[in-house]
Amino acid sequence: MALRARQSALFRFDAGWLFLLAGTTVLCATAIIPAQRDLRAAQVERDKARAIEQWQSNRLEKYAAYLDAAQAPDERMARWLVATQLNRVPATSVPIATFNDPARTDAGATAIVDLEPPLTFAPPETHRISTLERLATGKSRLWLVVAAAVCVLFGLLPPARRAR
């Protein structure tokens, strides 16, 4: 009788819990990893859209400044417009090649020398693809889900009893 009491302890280790834990972990990974990959792709597209929006805003500001300067009755601005648009300069003026140098151009014309701002994108972050990510997003994803479901099934089976 004392021998039987020792065998039916309060807690008995069951290996099924390990299968259940491993199976649910892999099932969660196959659901979360592709979503994270899609999130990274969406963030890259969002950053590109923000860069384009900022570029368009800068461009609009430069063209607005250009229109304001072009509508002002200023002799320096008129000379600058004739020099840049018609490629004509008086003989006493500075050649066109130095118009990009702020030290040699008129103060009214320096603000609108470059109407088109440069469009730059931040380089996307490099991401190292792990083996689990490759398995969870590639052609073997279905097999990974099936293996995880089998592990969960084994984990949910009742523990084996010894025949006495």
C-alpha cells in the first residue's frame, strides 16, 4: 500500500507539455513572422512617401519664392531672369557659369538658383533572414504548420498509463 502511495504523487512530469509548448510556439511564429515582414515593407513605403512629400513641399516653397521674386519690380531680378531664361547677359556682367556661386550673384537671385531640390531616400535597413523566417515565409510554410499542429496534437493526448 505504501508503494502505491509513492507512485501517485501530486505532480508527474508529462512530456506532452513539451510538444504542446513547441507546437504553439512554432504556430505563433508562422503567424507573426510574415506579418512582421509585411510591416517592414509597409514602413519602407511609408518612409518613401514621406520623403516624396517633403520633396514636393520644398519644391512648392521654392517655386512660390520664385514667383514672388519674378512678380516684384526689381531690376536685379529682371536681369537674372533674362540671364537664366534667355541666356543673355550684358558685357559688364558676370558670366552665367558663376550664377551658382552665392558670393558672385545678386542677393535677390540667390534664393531661387535651384528650383528643383534633390530627392533623396534613406537607405532601407538591412535585415538578416533567419532560418525560422525562411521556413515560415517560404514554400515550406505549409509543412511547418502541419508539423506544429502534429506537435500540438501529441501534446494534447492524455499521458500513457502503465499496465499493472
